[in-house]
Amino acid sequence: MTLIACTDGEWQQAQDGAALCTGTLENVAETGPFGLPPLTYQQANELLGAVLLLWATVWGAKKLFGLVR
């Protein structure tokens, strides 16, 4: 997806409903939060799987140490 910004001007609406920029149109670089590139669906699923595995490991370790006490 390409994002554009109107610099040195403002957005206006034409009679036919089209958006017009009175200044200069610029492409905005697509980045995620913290300036990181966006994740693909595969990368997001891998990250989610790793987080769930870590959560389950910590939960299991807490339960195991609770039984040992």
C-alpha cells in the first residue's frame, strides 16, 4: 500500500468528490511501529507462535516449581 501526503498545502474536495492537494504530493515510506518494517502474515504467525511457546514454558515452570516446594 502506498501512502501519500500533501505538503506545502492542504487537502480539498472537488465538486465530483475527488481529493485535491493544493501543494506537493509526496510518497510516505511504509514503516511499522518504532521505524521497523511491517511484518508479513508468515512472520507475524511465527512471532505469535514463539510468544505462546515462551508463555507456556514459563507457566509450566512456575507450576513445576510450585509443586516442588
